[in-house]
Amino acid sequence: MRFSILLLLAIIAATASGRPTAHLMVQAYDIENNPIVAKVVINGHELGETWSPILLDAGSYQVVVSHQESRWAGQITLLSEESKTLTAKLGPALPMVLIDPGSFQMGSPVEEPGRQDDESQHLVKLTRGFWIAKTEVSQALYEEVVGINPSRWISPLRPVENVTWFDCLHFCNQLSKLHGFQPAYVITEENVDWNSAADGYRLPTEAEWEYAGRAGSSAMFSFGDDSTQLHLYGNYCDRTCERTWRDTTQQDGYFHTAPVGGFKPNAWGLHDMHGNVWEWCWDWWEPFEARALVDPKGPLVGSHKTERGGCWEVGPEMCRLAYRHYVEPDQKRSYLGFRIVRTQP
């Protein structure tokens, strides 16, 4: 009733001015259908809040509604003197952390336990900041965006897994559209072009992933070199895992995947950078070379895409920040998921 009265008053005022206008009322609800007051941005300009009338010229408009870390986007066409109500259903929030540009030593020193031949340490400089999700993409968020849940270990709060690299790109593009961002990928069959100027969601590069995972650390793990502390920071193969190589000295309480964000974060507030599920990255895999790089994106071609972070069925050595796993981009695994990033404008 309140917004109907406000809309009526707006119409009367516009009519009195003699200017032909249209009238838009935006309603917003959270995922549980509770009404919420949210910011309304139309064609890039903040014009008010939900549940309050907005006067516009006749035409077509891009509408973005945002509340805390949730967003909704849509389009609407208004005719002269037309009144419309637009309903925005804000989906699950996706908390993200802004990572500032910087430099770091990528890879591992020769003396690091468990070091592999493809981890040659080298200086990397990242010149652009980026937003990175605090957690891996959950099954709830994936299903909300895509409409299906391909996971083997079903639970809405656990990370989505059993997704190909291409599945991740399609998810990123779809979420970008829902949130009013420009999709980062142009996908035609199995050909993918990354538009680095786009502001939409995407997979992190290997360099971005390791930089964010280290959070300033040069040790094996984000919390240091003591692997006996790993069970506090990630879900890996310990006593609750039935694999023969399990670590029998520790217990994190999960045999398969664990709910995202359930373990201690690194110094920059990111959870599950060790264990739970391997995380797809943008790059094709090839061994590192010991040479300095600026904003690396990996080789132009290859046969395998990289994954980072370890998972629920591997030991501490494979959960090291420098460890690199790889698989063909069209493959699915019950231990393989992803997290997403956005380039800072």
C-alpha cells in the first residue's frame, strides 16, 4: 500500500510538470522472499532505493539492484506515461575480498619438502588488483545460477565439484549477466577468448591464485611450514579419509568435501586455499621457468589446464601453495571445483 501511494504521488507531480515521463517501482526480495531495501542503479547511475518510485523518460534501461554482497540485474522498457513494477530476487551472496596489486616469489625453493620439477621459483608482478571469492563456489550458488547440481557429494553448503573447466566459464558468464557485469568469456564450441577488459566474473590465473593464497607468506602453506597445523586450515586426507596414504596424526572431521568456509582463513580472509577441492585456474599447464614475469596468463596453447590448492583425498605435500595439478579441460572429478575472481575496474 505504501509504495502504491508513493507511486501515485509521483505520477501526479510528473503530470503537473508537463513532462512526459514513465514511472518505475523496483521491489526486492532476498532468497527467502523477505522484502529488503536495496540500492537501484539504472544505466550506470544510482537513482534511489527499492520500494520508492523512480521517474524516467520513456526508453529501455539496464537495472541493477544490489544489497551488501548480493546483486540482481535485468532490463526493462518503459513507454511514455507508463507505470511498471519490477521485482528483483537477489540470490545467494558471494563474499569477495579485494586483492591489491603487488609482487611475489611464485613457485617453491629447491629445498622445499615435496617440491616438484615444474615449480621453479620466479618473481611475478601483478599490476592490477582483483576481487576474489572468500570461498569456493558452493553447490547452492552453482545450482541457483545454472539450474543443476552435478556434484557427487551432495550438500548445498559444500563446494560444487564434478565440473569441467568449460562448465566453470559458462557459470562465470551467466553469473556476470545476472549481476549486470560484462561477461569475461566469448565461447564458441570449444574455443574460448578472454576479454580482459570485461568486468565480469572469471577464473583466476595461476599467478593470481597463488598470490592470493600466499597472502604475503613465502612458506609452504599460508600459515607457515608446519604441516601438523593443516587440519585447522583445510580439509585434506587425514584419519577420516580412507585412502592408504592418509595422515593418521590429524583429523579434520570430513571424509569427502566439507562445507565451504568452515576452516580458518589465510591472512587475507580466504578460506579453503588448502584442501577441500582442487580449484580450476585459467592457465594451460607447462613447467615454470626461472624468469621474472608481469601479469602472466600461462601459455597460449596446451592440452591440460592447471588446478591449485589440493583436495580432500591428498596429503599435505599436495596442499602446498606451490603444488601444481593439471587435467584436460573437458574432464570432471569429484575432487575438482573452483572459485571466481573479478578484475578491479
